[in-house]
Amino acid sequence: MAIGNDRTENPQKRPPLGLPIGSVRALLTLQILAVFVVETLRGHQLPGLWSVTVLLAIAHYFSSRSTLAISAAQVAQLESNPAVPLERRPLFLHPHLLRGVVLLSLVGVLAALYSVQGVRQVNEVPPQLLGAVAYVTGAVCRLLFSQQRHPTNRGGLRLWDDLNALAVLLPVTGVCVMYYLDQGAQLPDLVRNYVLALVLFYFGSR
């Protein structure tokens, strides 16, 4: 059951880098958005993946939801309140089935590009597809590793979260600085796409 607020992480667990919850995502969003604004005002056309990243980052930031483990009785009690929006079975299907369809669709398109169209380089993948795959991969990793997070290993988890945050923030900051200095065009496409995909992966994983 998703409850709409900005507490998208466990308040008992120290957020990445010891900053307030959502700070790393906020920094990433502001930096990506700032480059988009600056380059647009300069009359420069940003690569497609940059626009995709801006849209997904903003959408994620404004639609973050926390997931709570509650009993069936508590779910029924919440559902009795007309002020609580319900979205348990869209199209009368199990939510995991819909996620599976999305995931298999993306994998199928990638497989077709590789086998039929002979795509071998990341730069040849459509930016919309690359962005979606990076975000969904992060979301899948979040689901997989959330089952392994145990409160007795908080120290290791804190270090892991901090390293993940730094692994995204540092390269993104470097790329953004290049754009602020009007040197973004000098960046190789592979580097730019890798950094943007990393941002989307991080958003999906949080």
C-alpha cells in the first residue's frame, strides 16, 4: 500500500551521506535541471537522453511514495476511507504481472535491437529506451536487495549507501561543471550516456 509523502526511505535508517532524506536525489535533480535550463537558454540542443533524464527525475521527485508493510485488516481499514486512493489491481491484474510485462517488453526490444538490427554500441540505443532500462533496472535491484537489508547490519548498509551516493554525485557533478563552462560538447557520448544512465539507475533504486 503506497502512502503519498516524501518519506520514501526507512526513517530508522541513516540516509546516504547523513543528509536529510531525499537530499541526494534533490541534488541530482537540481544539477540535471540546471544544465537543461542553461543549455536551453544558450540555444544549444541537449542529447535526447538528457531530456529523458530531466523528465524522469522530476516525475520521480514529485511522485515518490513510501511502501509500508501492513496487515490485511489494516489495508481493509484504509480502503474504507474514501480519501485514500486505491490502486491495488489495475485492469483487474496483479501488480507484479504488469511490472513483468513492462520488464519483458524492455528486454524484448533490447534483444531485437541486438539480434535483428545489429545494435552493438550503447550510443546506438534510443535514448528513451536506454533511460527506461536504467530506471527499471534500479527499481528491480531495489526490490531484490530490500529483502536482504537486515537491521543488524546497519553499519555496512550505511557505508554502502554512502558509496552509492558518491558514485553518482561525483561523476554527475563533473559532467555538469563541463556544461556550466560551456564545454559539454567536448564530452564523449559514451561518458555522457553512462553518467545519465547512472542517475536514472539511482533514482530507480531509491
